[in-house]
Amino acid sequence: MNEKYEAVIGLEVHAQLSTETKIFCGCTTKFGNPPNTNVCPVCLGHPGVLPVLNKKVVEYSVLLGLATDCEINEKSIFARKNYFYPDLPKGYQISQYEEPICEHGKIVVTTKDGVTKNIGITRIHMEEDAGKSIHDRGYDTCVDLNRTGTPLVEIVSEPDIRSAEEAYLYLTKLKQIVTYLEICDGNMEEGSLRCDANVSVRLRGEEKFGTKTEVKNMNSFRNVERAIDFEINRQIELIEDGGKVVQQTLLWDADLNEAFPMRSKEEAHDYRYFPDPDLMPVVVDEAWKEKIRSSMPELAETKQKKYIEDYKLPEYDAGVLTATRDLAEYFENVITVTDDYKSASNWVMGDISKVINEEKITAIDFPISPKNIGKLINLINNKTISNAIAKDVFPEMLKENKDPEVIIKEKNLVQITDTSAIEEIVDKIIDANEKQVQQFLDGKEKVLGFFVGQVMRESKGKANPEIVNKLLREKLEARR
């Protein structure tokens, strides 16, 4: 980005709430059902029907507001947002406008340079989702109304974001919060988390905002980052060439890495909001708010602090382990069995995360129980097996969630700690490698590693490495 300019970015994020039923009717919110089967007269907007608010939607909205330091308004009002589109059967969307349920919050992000920044949240409000228009079937537009009436919260940020990186970090943190709270699965590809970006640029030091554009159709956090970078650079180049930025909506094309105009300001909707006459104001008194607060789980930041202060883990480990609630809970279940926190962290971040990422599963679906991983760590620490043997036992545990002690006995993998048995192997290896013995005696310390490797191979990895190292050094030094 040209250093003469700075970007001003605000994000509007829609999070689909993980309720079993829709916001104003009893239809299921299950994803993937055949088109137009999750519907009823209420969500289809038939004449004479009345909406009934889903209490769980209010509780989830308040929970998110509390997690993002918002003010929870005691009274909030639903409004009708009027526009006409094929996937909106009523001709209006029930949303909130002037009196939302949550306001004036923040999300804290830390950049790769270690800079901590508060990004303000203007408002969080409840609304119903529209349906889905499908344009890629090779014939006229099709409409699937299954999604109509699915509960959403819209999270509107302040224009505090100054780079695509900050936008990415904000979204990542927001996804982490909603998934920790278990109010949204955060799946952008399925549309349960959707983001629009308002982007403008101005000369560095200016206070007045530039003309903004809105970028839509971004289905991953990386696409949001790329689209914002593209739009910032496009606006700067336009201004530098003597042109003017036009207020318009742009659609991001991930295949081409470009954004294309969808509509200009003149075509934008006038939504003609007015209070919905069929819905009473939502009242969240102090008692209800505190009851919802008491149900809030421990969030990532609290866990990170605990891992660093109580478990003495590095900051990096704490960040990786708390990236998702599932992974953090898996780690915490491992350390109910072992008190070797660092080894537990290494296994979860290493071998376990590798399988989770390769298989595209969550820690919940990982086939080895935390209890058995804890047992495996204890078997290494009490010298029953070596680290090398543990790496062989782990794949066997993956095949079948079997107690590692059973696998070790079945495969005769118990570590050899009998000094005399190891000494026989050490003598054999030394006698067979006179050239390397001489190299050691000539001062090449690294040759010791060769001997260790040979002894471990001869013992099929079962010799105790500490005893092997001690005996090798003693016997090699004795030849001086």
C-alpha cells in the first residue's frame, strides 16, 4: 500500500445462530435438507400469520454482547426492513435498527508485530435470514427458502480497522468467540458466518473519511484479506491517476482475485425501516442478563492466561492450544491424567494436531482418548518406554483407541533398563566400528550420536537412551 494513504475499514458480519429452530417459527434450521422443505406459513410470509420470538436467540445475542464488552440494552425493538427480492417472500426482513440489543463493545487483536489494538463494535442486533437465490443451474434463477427465518446476529464494527491484516485478525477472533460460546459454528463455506467490508482510503493524517465501497461475496477469511487488499490498492491507484472513487457495491471473484461492481449508490435500497407491529419490545432485565452471564464458558483469553501462569507454558503454546474450544478441552482432559503440562502440550500441538488437520476433523472426533494420551506421556516419564517407542505406539493407538500399556505388552515394547543387557549391545557395536572409535578418540564428539543410533537400532529402540549414552561414553573414554 502507498504510504501516503491509510485505509479505513469497517466490517459487517452476519453470524447464523446454532438454534434448533428458526427465529420466529418452529421450523428446523438443519443445513443440507432438500430445497424448500424447512418451511411453514410463518417463514413463507403467508397472510394472517404471526411471528413468535425464539427465546434462545435473545440469550445467544446477549451472550455474544457480554463476551465482546457490549452494553446490553434493557429494551430493544424489532423493525421491518423493506426490500423486494425473490428470496424474501414477505417483501421485508424482520431486523433491528434504531434500538438494537447490544451496543458499544470491542474486540482486542494483536498484530504480528505484537501491537495490541481495540476494534470497536458499534452494535450487535438480531434479525432473520433471507432465502438463497441460485444462479448457476444453467437456467432461470432458482430460490431455496430453507434458510428463510434462520436466526442471525449482525455484528457491525466501528471504522477502526486500518489494514487487511487487522480485518483478518478481527474476524479470526470473532469466530473464536462465537465458537467458544457455541452459538455459531463459524463455517463461512456453508454461509453460517458471512462478512461484508466497507473500504475507503484517505491521505495519512486526514480526519475526513474518503468515499467508501462495499465488498461482498467473500467465503473465507483469506478471501476477505485478499479482497480488502485489492480494493485498497484499486482506490489508491484511481486517486493517484486523477480519478474519483464511486460509492458502489463490489462482488469479489476469488478465482480472478478481483472485485467487480454490482450496483452503484443510486441503485442502493432505501429500506424504509419502521417498528414491526407484530412483535413486542424485547426486555432484558438485570436478573436475566446475569443469569445468561453465569452460563458463559471460559473464553480463549482466560484459558491462555491460565496456561501461561498456572501451567508455565510458553505464550506460543497457550495460543495454539486455545485456538479452538475443542482443542483446549482435549488438552485439559489430557492433563487430568498427567501433570507433565509441557509434554501434553507438545503431543497436542504436534502429532495430534497433525492428524486433526490431515483428516479435517475436530478434536472431538480425534480417535485416541485424552486419557490414553495422558497414560502414554506417563509411560515415557516413568521410563517404561522411550520417546522413540512412543512414536511407534501412537499409530497403533490411532487404529484402535487401545490403552498404550496393552499395546506395549502385546508388542513387547517395554524399555530395556537392565544395564548388563544394554552393555552387551554396546560392546558389540563398539567392537564392530573401530574406524568410528578412532574418530571419537581424535576428538570428533559427534560420532557418539552414530554409536547411540546403532545401539538403538540393535535393541529395536527399546534400550534406555540415558543408560546407552552413559555406557558408550564410559567405554569409549576407557580406550584412550
